[in-house]
Amino acid sequence: MRRRTFITLIGSGAVIACAPAAHSQQLAKLPTIGFLGTATEDEYAHFMPGFHLGLSETSHVEGQNVVLESRFAENHVDRLPKLAADLIGRGVAVMFVTGGAAPLFAASAATSSIPIVFANGTDPIKFVERGVISSLNKPGGNITGASFLSTAVEGKRLALLHQLVPQAS
């Protein structure tokens, strides 16, 4: 074998061997989004394509310009504080929590500086009552989100409905 061919082979082998390490270093430099859920990974499977679509609509693509670290409590709420702490230890830039009030309580107990975004179907009045957020209108601190159920706004919904359809009873 000629010397030039041998050097090319060795150099190519070194590049191929270093490629995974370079890729993982590149991923380590990207901002990390933490995902904390109460249920199992399988139970969130139907939700994740929409989550990724929402990220991509804001120019965030997993593996290209963000890293997604997911933790699932597998319906064991007592695991949530440890999982939240693990995400924080991994240096997440923001944490998304879902699956009821418990993941929000766990995340808010673990950090007061990392932004936490929640989406759930429980009554957010619990968050105000427990002091996790200041109010529904202005949560304050590092927490914001959306709830799909709120008894606090039912009166407002009925008033709006009455304005839209005054003859309805």
C-alpha cells in the first residue's frame, strides 16, 4: 500500500470515529427544552407530533437548533419532583409540564428561575390557591401556560354567550 493511500485511510477512519462525538458536542451546545409529564411515554405519543409541530412553527426543530429532554412519571406522581430536578440538572432553558397540577407543583418547587410552561385540563384556581402563580390574568414569576378547564371563567363565558345570543335561555 502506498503511503498517501495509507494516510488517507487513517485520516478518514479518524474523522468517522470522531463524528459521533462531534455530533453530541454540537447537540450539547443547543438549548434544551424539558418535557415533564405525569403519564407514560406511550400515553403521550399522540400528543408529541403536535408538540413538535408547534415547536417547528416557531423555528425550533429537535436536533437542529434545540434538544428535547423528556421525563415521564409513568402515573407515579411521587416521581415528579425527582424528574423535575433531573431536567433542571441537565440545564434546560425552559420546561414544559402537562398532566394535571402535580407536574407544575413539582417543577415550581424545583426552580424559580427557569421558565415553566404548563398545559393541562385541571382547574387553574388550584395554582393560585397554592401560591404557585399570583393570578390567572398575570401568573407572574417564571410560570405561564394554558388550562382547558376553569370554573373561574364560567360566569364570563355565560355572559359572553348571552351577549352573542340574547334570545337564548
